[in-house]
Amino acid sequence: MLTSKLEAAQLSIQRRWDPHFRWVINDAVPWTSLAKPLSESTLALVSSCGLYRADAHVPFDAWNDLGDPSFREIHIDTPRDRLRIAHTHYNHQHLAADLNVALPIDHFRRLAEAGTIGRLAARAYSFMGYLPEPRQLLAESAPAVARRMHADGVDAAFLTPC
Amino acid sequence: MGLIARTLEEQGIPTVCVGMSRDILENVKPPRALFVHFPFGAPLGPANSPETQTAVIAAALSLLVDASQPGTLREAGIEWPD
């Protein structure tokens, strides 16, 4: 059941951008247990704030009414001045001033140094969260990220929307 | 974001997801979700507020470790600083 707030948002998105948009309503929930203590686990960061690397990536197609289901891989050592935001559905003020608002590389590095987590995975992943049609995300992009995480020995993922 | 979390989890990667819309989290149902009363664009708190950001991260990591029920939605109870 959609709340009246979500119903209103759905109508607005249908009128303005995508007449076929429907909120996803799930019933069952997938589950994988954490296999190791956090202090021995490799954590990977994922964010859907539209971050990309200006000197290496094509920006997300943020002006497309149907969204952009692709993703960008961002190495945690990427110089901060190379990162840009392509996303037209939130206020960039906080993230533009401080990457840790949504991609908390500095905080997770400190957690690894302190031994709270085992390690921060070198590859972080960026999506553009405005996506009224998620089929390609579910069939291709998100499984591709899962394969890369398995290749890197990632034990858990920390996700932030915008 | 919840959809990505669900796909990762289906592929064998445990996830914890921060979210600013309780309504969306309740419908999409990521495996473990931490709800914050923050505006869109600032999931871990305001810019240059490391105390707030690390408090949200600590709450999310506790949820990752503690949660035993698929679809656990926990309220962070962390205030946006003045």
C-alpha cells in the first residue's frame, strides 16, 4: 500500500517525466548473513548520488527523464578534485562541499585503521539514483557490481542514497 | 538504493542501507535499513560535520552486525546539528 505522500509523488513523476513510473513494492526480502566479525570484514561503499570522475568517466545522463541505470567505479584514492556530480533530483550543496556526506571514504579508512572494520575495498561504486525504470539496473548493473565485489573479497556493502 | 541492496544481497553480499524516506524504505524493503530524518542530498548529515557522519555510520554498522530479520528498518535517532 502506498502512502498518500508516495502516491502524490508517483503521480507527479508520471506527469512530469515518465508516464509508466510505478513505485516498486516488494514483499519478500533477500538475506545474506555477515560471515565474519566486522573487524575482519572487507567493506565496500556504494552511493547513488551521481558521483563520477571527470577525467575518466562519461557523466551520468542526469537530464534523461527515464534516468540512467549505469554505474561508475570510483577508486578510493581518486583525487577529490576529479569528482563531479551528475544528478538533477537533489540539492548538491552538502556533497559538493564534503564527499563524506555520501561517500565516507575518510571515515571508513579511520574505521579500518582503528580495527573496527577489517578493510575498506579499493573500489567504490556510484549510481545515479533517479531511475523510474529499474529493469536494467536489476538485470545488469547491480549484478555486475556484485561480481566485482566478489572478485575483491568484499564481505559487506554500505549504501547511501541521495 | 534499496533495489541495489536487495540485488547485492541476492548475490551473497550482506548490505546495510541508509535512507531518508521511511515510505520508500517500507515499500522497497532493503534487507537492513537505517532511517535518518535528514534532507535528500545529505544521507550521513551535513557537510563538514564529522561527528554526525560518524554517528550515522556507527549506527548503520551496528545494524549490519545486529539485525537478524530480513527487512529490518531501524530509526537512527540522530538529530541534524544546528
